Amino acid sequence: MTDYLTPRDIDDFVEQIKTNYLECRVHGHSRVASSAGRIADEESEGLPPGIEYILKTMRCRNRCGIIWREVLNADTGEVVNYAVPDYTKAPYYLTKGMGRLTKTDRGRLRLEHLARWMEKNGG
Ligand SMILES: [Zn+2]
């Protein structure tokens, strides 16, 4: 189950968001591989049989907690199932009730990110 932030508005959101989440919101996630292994039972994963698959998992360098799982054809490297983000280990990353962020909202996030960065780095 995913836990959601439920901010009232952008001010509330900016106040509540964790700094590493802010980093990902402003600069994007920084994905790195964290594990890889053959899929032993392709049929239970809903994949066509007779092909070897690799399950690759990725995490974010910013430690936001989001995990991506991608399935590759082990012989060709072709991506069979594109990475879908799993937010269950990133509580309160997602918001409920705010809708999509506007251009102005994204500007607020950038300024908040900069303010926290300058406070930490003496910029
Ligand atoms: Zn991230």
C-alpha cells in the first residue's frame, strides 16, 4: 500500500516535502542498477515461455526509495517490460488531492529546493 501526502495547497506541499524528494522532483530521479537475476519461472510472471529473461531492479541515488523493475530478454537485451516505478518504499512521495503541479507550482518547488540547498551548502 502506498502512503500519500495530502497537502491542502502548494504552500503546504512545499513545507511537507522531504528534501531528497524535492531533489527528485526538481532534477529528476538518478537511477542506478541495484540487482539483476534470471527469472526462473517466466510463466508465473506472465511472460512468453521459451525465452530467458533477466529481471533488473533499479533504485535512485537520491535515496528517495522508489524502485523500478525492468524485464529484459537475456539473449538480446531487448526490454520486454519497461520499468514501472514502485512507490511503496517511498512513503509520502506521491500526493493526493492536489492534481497536477502547475508551472507556478514547479517554480515554487525549485525555489524551495534552492533555499534548502543554500542553507546546507552555505551558497
Ligand atoms: Zn528519486
